Amino acid sequence: MSVRGPFLRFLTGLALACAAVVAVVGGIALRGPGVVAVCVSGALAGCVAAGVASESAGPGRRSAVEAAVQAAAVTIGGLLVVSGTAVIAGGGTALLLVLVAGSSWAALRWLRERREAAMAAGSDLRATSPAWAPGAPVAGLPTAALGEEWLRTGDALRGPLVATARQRLVARRSQVLDELERRDPAGFARWLAADPLHAGDPAGFVRGEPPRADPSTETEAA
């Protein structure tokens, strides 16, 4: 059984307890007017956070009240911890703490935005990419089905695709072309002469069909 989870929870609890002690020291050092100023700063931060949350409301977003309470608590707690650190360890240490905390917050926020942007881009790609999957071997398809496969893969190529999917589509279209030419070289040449981009379905030019199994061969095999 892994002890990493309980150990991390223990460290987090210990850090919060130490921060609470330092915050109490900071509150005592600030006295009445200083504590009032800290509370006012927290209220202002909560109002700003509530406004931002209201403007960016959507699925998975925090409510305005939740954002306001969290921002106010973090602001008040942070200011009290900085004040307590200045009392216990000096102003230089408090300044260093502010710089480290600010840098960590900015880095975490940047990473979260990058991750959300990547997830949104992946969702958009899946939503806009045409669904396509390789079908049966081209040798066994009717000529009409080959024409439909040519048109269908062409539509798929015009959409956003990852490199591997695009390579599979190109390989499939090459197989379709080879099979069409094998069945009716003359009709295939007429289709090419008519410009495949504008002639559309090649099945209108190619007349051949896939070879049928010989009944006598099937009987012998049985």
C-alpha cells in the first residue's frame, strides 16, 4: 500500500497549521487598524473575483459567491502570513515569501490555461473532423462503392486531421485509384482526362466490376 497520499496530506496539514500560527502572529502585530485594512483588502479582492466569475460564467466555472469567498480568504490569509513572517523572520524574508508565492501562482495559472487550451483544441478537432474509418478491401467492392469511397475520402481530406489519419486516407485513395484502373483502364483514362476534381464520381466512367467467385471452385473447396 502506498504511503505517498497520507504523507502528502500530513505535510499539507502541517504547512497549513504553521501558516495559521504565523497568520495569528501577523494579526496580533498589526493590531486593530491593520487588521481592518487587511479585511478591507480581502473584501475588495472578493468583489473583483466575483465580477470576473460572473463575466466568465459557463460549464465547470465557479459561482460568483464561491469565487468571492475564496479570493477574500486567500487575500486575508496571505497578508496576515506576510505580516507574521516579517515579525518572526524580518522584512527581507517576508519579501522573498511574496516573490516565491507570486511566481508559483503565475506558473500554475499559466500551466492550467495551457492545459485548458489544449483540451479545447482537441475537442474542436474531434468535433470538426469528419468521421472516417477504412472499409472493406477495395478488390471486393462494387464499382459504385469505389466511387463513393473516392468522394467520401476526398471530403474527409478537406477537414482538419492528424498526420496519421491523413496518411491512411491518402493510402486508401491510392488503392481505390489502382483498383479502378485495373477494372477498366479505358474508362479510368476518360475520367482522368475529364479532370477528377470536376468530373466527380469515377464510377460514371469505369464499367468494370470485381471478379465473382467461380461456383465450381467453391464446390471443389466444399
